[in-house]
Amino acid sequence: MSLFLTTPDQHDFQDPTVELDEKRLQRWLAGLPVLNPGESLRHVLNALEPLNEQRMDSGKRLRLLALYQATVKRLYDAADPLSLRQQPLSQRQRQETVDDVERLCLAMANGLKLVVRELHAGGQVQDMDLFATALRRTVKQLAATLLHAYRYHRPEPPFVFLELNQLYRVARHHGVHELAAGNEVQSSLATVYKAVSLLALTDPFSGGEGQAGAYYSTLMRHAESARIIPGNSWQGVPEGLYFIDLQSDSRPRHCVLLESPVAGDDPYILDARAPLQRMHQALAALPADRRRQRPEAGILRALLPEVKPRDKRRSERRAAGHRIEVVVGLDAIAAWLEQLQRGRRPDAEEWRVKDVSEDGYCLAWDRSAASALRVGELICLVSDSEASQQPPRLLVLRWLRDEREQGTRLGVEKLEGVPAPVRLTAAGDEGSQPALFLPSTGAEGPAARLVATEGVYEPGRPLLIRAGERRITARCGELLEQGAGFDCFAFLAG
């Protein structure tokens, strides 16, 4: 059985900078700066990438990589989007950290793929236990690589699904796909493969901060009961079935969006009906107000789509290419609008419009959005090169796709009304905070609304709104929109 894996070139030169003594390597890894992940990342990459280029015994390589694993996990966890935003780093430093963690994931995977390739050379495996361990660890590392891409709204690195599909196929061929370390069912290669395959179907580019990780953890708890069966056809409406070609570089596809039979070189069906049913039952046992907050709710919406999915845009698109200027984040928007009221026009970020519709825009930013933007972010369009007299407009970021060095594509939806900065004091709070007032847009449009920092809104909570010299007492009305760090809600005067 053939196995195509991308690996670095090998040499026989004994690089003196590569640490091959296991005890010394363990001490060196333990001494890396815990409070400086960026520096630790550079040190580990400078050691791990040359290690992958040096030929050595497979067992030796696997033991060395196992020593790196705890440090790699610590650095991976430190690069979680929320953790990274809270660190005192510049945007460039955050970008470098995200890129370096991706390199680190790929370097670990490359080392493990070298072991798999050598043990599988000629198709005759001599040490099946070692081979099964290498396969399992490689799939787990590729899954971590994929999860890192998704948590930063990036496309999969090249060939990741080609390699995942092949590794599962080879493990299944040798009957080791269900084996687990320490008899833990959840750590088997098959469970990881099924979980990450389902994760790829959950539209990661529209997910909020932390969603990819929460979905993956949930899927890992349930994926063991999913089945992968040979075949390319089905009868009836195949809800909960997904098509996989184990000799392709493609992620799984929803069978409800395909016609049976489906062409493929090595076709299989991922049957996830059992775990999806258990998720549904778990949600049904919860109070209604808690269901929407659970990862299972979002997973079910994504994995059980409509047979004919509707376009997310409700109006026709029109190609464009002009420039706009934007300000990102509630506090920054309020400050910018206050300066505008005083006759000053602060600088703003320039983005390009790729296409426009009645409801929103598809935008392009020439920078990576890594840790700089979140799905659900509040954005204010403050200048449009095609409409010089257009007043500021609020937008909500609905999806983003970080293409790394090619920049970022974003989808935003308009909020009706022209925003005005106000100060807001909520009952029980000591001081005021910036907020935005959106006036009513007429009989057919929405009523007047407030956009405030997340946590201010509580149904019926008394408010004091200050707009210049005016003071308005009000109460929180209906919650209309929950975004990344803000709530938009109606209010009742008096």
C-alpha cells in the first residue's frame, strides 16, 4: 500500500548543534523561559527543524520527539487566541507567534512522518507496535496543526487532509486504527481522525473566538461511536452521513449536498448519526436558556444543514474594488466619533471592498488578522472612496479567512442607523463607559438602540444615557445582537 508524505530532505552529516542525548535534551527543554513563549518558540524551532533533517534510527527519533511533546503542548496552549491577546505584545509579535506555532506543529508532524515513512518502507512493517504508536502520534499532531489553523480562521496547511486520509487508510489496513495509548478509547487514531474530520465540516471561518477548540473537545468526547464504512452510496435523506475519499486531498463532504453514488478512488462514508443523536439528547435535557450556549448546539446546526442551503446573503452582490476606512472595536469607534464631533478626523485603517450587497460587504485587508480580529467584532465604516458624503456606518464581522501572507478576506453585515457616541451608566456601576446610540430608521426599520460593552445588558436594568448636555433615563429592552465584546439592545425611556 503506497504512502505519500511530505517530509524534509535528509542528510548524513552529524550536526553538532543538534542535541541527541536524551537526558541533556530533557534538561535543556526544562530550562526554557516559561514566561517568554516567543523566545521559547524560536529556541525549539531552531533545535527541532535541524533534527528532522538528520538521518537516525526510527526508535531514537520517536523517543526524542516524545521529549519535545510537553514543551510543544505548552507553547501551543499559550498561543490560544484569548491568551495571546492578553499578552503585552505588538501586533507584529502576535503574528510571529501564530506563524511560529504553525511551524512548530508542522515540524513535530514532519518528524513523526519520517518515522512512519521509514517503518513503512517497502510496505513490510517489522515492528507493528512502534508503527502503530508513530501513526497515532502523527495523526494527533496533524489534528493539532489543523485546529491551530481553524482557531485563527486560516485554511488548512497544504496536504494536511491528504496525509490524514492516507494515515487512517494505512492504519485501517494494518488493523491498528482502533488501538489507543493506555487503553484510552478517546486517544485512538480512529477517534482523532473522526473528530477532526467532523470539525472540518463546522464552517470554522464563521466561528467565534474559542469555538474551534470547544467544538473539537466536544467531538472528541463523542466521535468514538461514529463509524467509517466502505461505500459511496446511500438511500433516503442521508442526514448525519459524510463522504470521504481516503486517496484524496479533500476534507469530508455532506452527503445531503451530494448525489448518490459519489465518484472516488477509495470512497467511504463517515456515519455520525449515533454521536449526533447523543448530542441532541444531551441538549434536550438542559433548560432552554442554556442550550444555545453549549458547543453541541452549534455542532448540530453545522453538521445537519438544510438539503438546499440558503445563501447567507439575502441580496444580490455587486463586484467592487474601491477603498474604505474603518475603525475596529467599540471603545475605539466611540473615541473616533467623539473626535469627529470636535472637528478632528483621526487616522483609520484602510481596507478594500471586493463586493457589496444591500446587507453588507466582502472586504480585503492586506494584513493577517491573526489575533487582531474576531468573528462578531464591531467595525465602523468611517470613509468610503465611492461615497464621500456617506455618514459613519456600523458593521458586524460575520466571517473571516486569514490567508497568511496574502492578507485577510472578511464578510461584514451592516447595522442600520448612523451611530452617535454617548456615555452610559448602568445601575450598580460606579462610573460611566462609552457606548453608541443608533436612532430609529423609520416605521419599517428598527427602533432606537444602544451598543454597549458586553456585560452591561440585563433585561429591565436602569440606565443613564448622557449625550452631550442631555441626560436620559432608560431601561434595557430586548437584546438584538450579541457580538465579540458588545451587546446591541433596544431601550425604553423613563
